[in-house]
Amino acid sequence: MDVFDSFKELGFPVSNSGETSAFANTRVDWKETPEAHVFKADLPGLKKEEVKVEIEEDRVLQISGERNVEKEDKNDKWHRVERSSGKFMRRFRLPENAKMDQVKASMENGVLTVTVPKEQVKKPDVKSIEISG
């Protein structure tokens, strides 16, 4: 049984040629603070130019990119290839309180941080009523 079969059904190519699927190894944390939804993705060895952060109309945040395989020289002899390569994509449906037009992304030391501000929940105005006696 191929544990990546479910990815094929989604239309994502999965290589069985011995290369490790970076798609399966891309870890993303999603934290909600009072002010925002914060996503952190470990993308070691990638430059910000190799990563895309997109928002789709149906409130879906998509993080994608590609880790390229190192070019082989016919004089090289590889002893071990463990670093993952290939395309990756992660998608998250954002809640209704996400401000889709104010999403920010930054990358530092191989960690992508995507911040999606939240709408402030308006507290109802409360008016005290004096009780007559």
C-alpha cells in the first residue's frame, strides 16, 4: 500500500523514483492569537523567491514551492541523498473572521511566517438601566 495514494487523488504528482516527496515533509504550525491566525512553515534551504503564498477566493490560504534537486556531475559519486526535493503545497481554509486583504508573509532562517489578522469582535454596547423603587 502506498501511503501517498491519497495525494494522487487530489491531483498532486507523487514521484516513486527514489526522491523524497517534500510535499509530505513540509510541516506547518497554525496558531490563533486574539489578534491573528499565524502559520509557521519549516522550509530549510529555500529562498523566499522559491516559495509562494496565495489566497484563493474561497478563503483558502495556499503555501507552495519547489525544492530543486542538486545538479549531478558525471564525475560525482553520491553516497547518500536524504534531503527532500520536489514540489510541495499546503492548503488551509481560513475562518470567517480572517481579514483576507491584510495577509502578511515573511521568511527568516528557513521559517516562513504568514500572519492573517482577525476581525475584532465588536462587544455590544451595554447601557445601564436605573431600577426605580
